[in-house]
Amino acid sequence: MPNERHILLLSGSLRAGSSNESVLRTAAAVAAGLPGVRTVRYEGLAGLPHFNPDHDTDPLPAPVTALRAAIEAADALLVCTPEYAGTLPGSFKNLLDWTVGGTEISDKPVGWINCAAPGRGRGAEATLRTVLGYTGAAVVDEACVRIPLERTAVGADGLVTDPLVGERIGAVLSRLAAG
């Protein structure tokens, strides 16, 4: 499709059964019904080496090259990450650290969904916004939303069962696809 918009889905969680993973699985399912929107999930978080500025040179470690290529190929990014100890999980901050030295995110539309329980997750959002500022990302405020998710709202297939949540996720995808 010539006008297709490719949105890269980035999870900040390594935990099996994560609510964040459920949101992104649901985003992929919702996107399948949106004309002109295609999603791809980045699955290499666990394989990224610890960030070391001495290694942020050519040739980059292969997992970092794959990460940057996935970001470069995308038209927009959608993040869903938990909050640990008031900030981003270390593994996801590590992913973002590997993007600061590149230009792949620069001017790219980025949004996020915070699915934490009410009163939680604001530290992760604040840190995410700060780090994305260093990458030059074009944060789309209308695509940065809080959608609290109860574990009971996730089906056995790992998808969110609440159709209203699906609609809100679809609205975020549409905003990102619009640029």
C-alpha cells in the first residue's frame, strides 16, 4: 500500500504476561483493521548489550544495529512501558540510551500508552519525555495517553477484551499515523 504508515511498537517490559505487552498485542490487532496502518513489534529488548559510549561507534553491536534499523524503517513509534522505582525500567532506559547517539528517532512521531493503575506511571512518563527530548523525537502529545488496565481485562490470548480500550488504542495509532 503506497500510503501505508509503519508504526514500530516498543515494549519496556521483559516480563511474560505484562500488561504493557497486552496493550501492544492489542495495538497490533487493532492496526490490522485500520486502513494504511501497519505495526511491527520490536522484540530485541532482552538481547541489547549494556550501553557503553565507547561502543557507540561503527561497527555497532549487532543487536544495536538491528534496533536502529527497526526505528529507521518506521514512520512512527508507540511505546508502552511499566514504571519501576519511579522511573523507566533499566532495560528500556538502556534501549533508549542506544538511540541517543543515532539520528533514527530525530523528528519521528512518538507516542506512548501508560497502562498503569491510577496514580502510578507518571515517573516513567516524565523520564521517557526527557530522554526522547535528547533523541530529537517529535512527541505527539495527543498520542500520549493513560489507559489504566486491569489484569482481568486481558483474555487468555493476551489481548485486551474491553472494546473501549481497543477504540482508545486505535485513536492513538491513528494520531501517530497522521504524523
